Amino acid sequence: MFVVTVDESTCIGCGECAKACPAQILEMQENLAKVVGDDCMGCQSCTLVCPVEAIKVEEY
Ligand code: SF4
Ligand code: SF4
């Protein structure tokens, strides 16, 4: 499985990750990206579009 984490102190709230995720794992809440789903497929779209490298996707 893949575990997604957002570094909230780094996130600038641009919303690109939420738009890019094909599985609706990420949602914008109060100008920060939040992880709201648990069926991440590990595509790395979110990490690729994040301009500040705030997202990590790790396989366990
Ligand atoms: S790796 Fe892909 S499926 Fe997982 S949260 Fe990022 S964009 Fe969504
Ligand atoms: S792409 Fe990066 S900076 Fe933009 S909302 Fe997502 S985590 Fe935050």
C-alpha cells in the first residue's frame, strides 16, 4: 500500500496536487492539502506537480 503525507509547514496551498490526483486522495482544506482517502495508487502525480516538494508517497 501507499502512504501519502503532506508537510503542512511547506505546503503553500496551490491546490495542484488535489487537481492532479486521479483517486481523490487529496483535498484542499483551509488552504492546505489534506490526505482524505486511503486508496492511493502510487502514481506520483501529486509529488510531480507540487512546486515545493511538500508531498511524500511511500510504499509499505
Ligand atoms: S500518488 Fe497518485 S493516487 Fe496517490 S495521492 Fe498522489 S496523485 Fe493521488
Ligand atoms: S501541490 Fe504542494 S504546495 Fe500545492 S497544495 Fe499540494 S502539497 Fe500544497
